[in-house]
Amino acid sequence: MIVAFFRELLGSGTLLGFQVIPQAVYDFGYVNNGLMIMPPMALICVAVIIWVHRSRNKDLQEEN
């Protein structure tokens, strides 16, 4: 659900079909990121979530 949330928000600017990002943001130059909608970005989003989770919880890091 977290991955889908961020992919839809950053990819199309909507959540559940409702426009979330206001028009004023687009007027300042924001452009929807079409790459976020593509399937490989789901894998990258999961990797970022794991990275953040492991950086915050030191017990999950592997020791050499």
C-alpha cells in the first residue's frame, strides 16, 4: 500500500482518482513523474523503503 501510494501520488498527482497536488504547484513548474508509474519503480520504491528501515533500525544491519 505504501508503494502504491507514493507511485500514484508522484506519478500522476492523484490519489484514488482525486487531484491531490494543487494547480499552484504545477504553475511553479512541477511536472508529474511518468517514470513512477512504470513497473520497475515499484522495485526501486521497495528497495528505498528497506534501505530507510534498515538505516533507522541498526539491529537489522548485517555484520561482516
